[in-house]
Amino acid sequence: MRTLPSKRMSLLTEREAQLVLSSAPRNLAELSPRELRGRILRARRLMEKYQDAAQRQRREALRKEVPSRSRRAEGNRNTLRKAEYFAVTLERFEKRLALLERKAQVRTRAASRPAPRRTTRAATGGRKPARRTRAAGRTAKAPASKQASRKKQGGALKRERFSALKRQVHASTRGRRTQTQRDSRR
């Protein structure tokens, strides 16, 4: 991703320019939904900030509001331009997030539907194909890699390996038990 703002974005700070540039189509493809949501929040906050500033500057320029600084605001063209940059950026992020969410919904729907039945009888002339066996006397078992995946995973495995974590869990559970006893006495 480019880090230096172009000449037309020279109004923006470095971080603001990075946010705007991350909304470019080639950079959007790299972002996860979680990152997109965070950037949407940032872009919306900045857009609203500059819209409010532009409105205040306009009121000051028209002498409808007392200047907040020693010098009265004379124009708000640059502030409006910054607000526009963030509005476009926000729109791009929201479109990309909507697209990713639609794809996720399609995937979950496809996963929840039962798989279509395959017709094996028509292909074999009306009878079921013979069942294959691996070797005589051997029963069909899951491969070793699948058996390993059924074992404890994540935090449970970590607690098993590191005794310090066992003690920590024990202590936190003890605290919960005493709290429950206190609550039950009330």
C-alpha cells in the first residue's frame, strides 16, 4: 500500500491519507471484515468531524456565529473537500463489507442445505456398486490425522501442558464459587 499522499490529497494528514488509500480497490481485497468495520468507524468519524467543522466555518464566515479563534474563518472549501474524501472512502468500505457479508451468507446457506443425493443405481444398471474393503481383517478406521484432531484442542491442551495455567483456572473458579455462595445468602 502506498503511504505518501498524492498532490490532490495533500490536505490530509499521513494517517488520514493512509485510510483513504486503503479504500483503493486493490487494497480493499486484502482487508478482512473485522478490519473493514474498524475502518468504516474511523472514516465515518472523520467525515462527520470535517462536515461539522465546515458548517461551523460557514457560519463564522457569514458572521452568524462568534469566531472560535482570534481570526474569523473565511472559507471552508478545503474542509468540505476533506469531508468529501472521507464520504467516498466510507462508501467504498461499506460496499466491500456488504459484498463480503453476502458471500458469507451464501456460504452458510450452502453449508446448511443437505447435499444433493447422487444416483448411483442409474449409472450401474440398477444395482449398487460393490463395497471396497482395504485389506482382509482390517476394519475401516479414521486416519491417524483425523484421530489426532479429535483430541483436546486450544486452551484445554494448553492447560494440560502448563501447570501454571491449571493453578490459575483453579483460583478463578474458587473465586466464582465463593461469590455464588455469598449471593445465595442474600
